[in-house]
Amino acid sequence: MPDWITHLLAAWMICTILSFKYKQINPAYTVVCMAGALIPDLFKVVIPLGFMGFKMENYLMPVHLPIGSLIIACIFTLFFKENRKLVLSLLVLGVMTHYALDLLLINLGGGMALLFPLSWTKWTLNIIPDDDLNITILAVGLTMVVYVVSSWVRRRSGSGKI
């Protein structure tokens, strides 16, 4: 089940691997990518709002569309003075990892409208049930492997940064 933990770990792994090729992706920018992986789920703030009597679903659901997530990523980028292009790239990378994982889910609603506003066609691969915790366990295991290997490679290269 691609939950928030899985989304965060997937973004961390991808940024850690990319940091070997692109030296400007340091741990602080990895956090930016991880934040980008959570942008599409910002609409879930409607759950506690619903308990308080506010019905905001129709207003916040567009955040879980790619176009809505990209708009939010662009707005978040405005809070950075330096390296805006890198920040936007990492936020978009995080958003893309989120949608890649969500695309794997068995979606009872028919999938995600990935091409909105060009098309309302819903997409899903229907591979993973959304209540399957094995994906989270797999993500934790892969993250440990990436961490150990990246630490070993950095020690061997002499940079020492993790």
C-alpha cells in the first residue's frame, strides 16, 4: 500500500541514488523531494475538516490531480530564494514518484485522471491492493539497502557525507 511512509521512502531512495550523479542534491534537497512526494495527498486534510463540519472535498480534490500537484509545487518553489529550478525539479520528481506508486494500486474508483484537463480517462495498473502492507515492508527493506550501499560508496570515495 503506497502510504505516506512508502511515498517518502521512495522519494528518498531516488534522490539518494541521483545524488551520486548530481552533486547538488544534498540531504536538504532530498527532504524537498520527499515533501514533493506528499503534495498529492494534501487533499486528505478534508478528513479532519469533515469531522469539524466543513465539506471541502470538491475544493481540495484537484490537488490529487497531476495538474493540481504541479501548481502546488510551483507555489512551494516561491518560498525558496536560491536554486529555484533545482527545488522545482525535486518537488516534481517527488510528485512523479507519488503518482507512479499510486498508479500500481487496485483502484475501485476507476483510477486517476492523469491527463486532466486534456482527458478524463482514468488510469490504473490494478496490481497492488491498497490494503497490502507488504509494499511498505519492501520499501523499508529497499531503503535500508540503498542506505547501506550509499554509505559504503561514499566512504570508499572519501566524501564521507551520507
